[in-house]
Amino acid sequence: MGNVVIRPILPADNPHIARVIRSVLEDFNVPKTGTAYADVSLNSMYETYQSPRAAYYVLECGGKIVGGAGVASLEGYDGNVCELQKMYFLPEIRGRGWGAQTIDICLQKARRLGFVQCYLETMSYMQAAQRLYQKYGFQYLEGPMGDTGHHACGVHMILKLYP
């Protein structure tokens, strides 16, 4: 594995990050409806994250997009809460600390954007991801917040960005 760089998404990254996300979701047999797989924004990730309170980062290795994650205001929620969104990595970079580095960057950005909490949704069988989120202090919620459209995601977590 060569040198991995985490950088803000560029317009040319759109088809590559969409392919990465769909590939990872297929690897995990995630339902194609009620998850990120069906999101219209998947084909226009750069444009989706151009609002003032949003950011998306891609991981690039040797000119190839191998992962990504972002933060944006939680849809359908009236409060100063962001959502950690579309955090997916190809198998070749999993388990090497890139998830932690990417979360660090996303949470730092969320704080700079003035959010007070960070929400996320995931699948119950994505245990490694949940362990990573717990290390950061994410706590389990009884049910969903906001309206992300991801009704197939059974795990909901929240993190206070300030003590």
C-alpha cells in the first residue's frame, strides 16, 4: 500500500467515490434501498458537500480513490447537529488506522463549523465501525434522529463535540 492522502473532494472524484461506496455496500450485502446506496447524491458528491456547513474528504492512494467520509447538517433535524456521512473504505486500507485519521479530520471540521453534536447511522453487523465510533465516545441512541432516509440502518449513535 503506497502513500495515502486525505484531501477535500474534487469534482473529478465523483464517479470514483460513488464506485467505492457502492462497492463497500455490496461487500457487506447492505440493502440497496433505505441506505446510502440509493442516495441521489452519490453521483454528485462534490456538489452535495459545497454548502457552507458541509465537507467531504476522499482518501487517495497512487491516484486511486480508496475511501471517503464527510460531515453535513443532519437532514430533517432542527438543531445544531451534524451527521458523519458516507464513511467507507476499500478493503485494502481497512484496519490500518485510516478510519481514525478520517474521523479526526471530520470531527475537527464539525467543531470549526460550529456543530455541538455529531450523529451517525450504520448497520448492526458493521461491528468494526461501531467499535471505532465507540472509541471516539459515540453513544448508542434508542432510535433515529432527523430524516436521513436510511430506514434500513438499525444503529444510531451520537457524540457531544464539546465536553
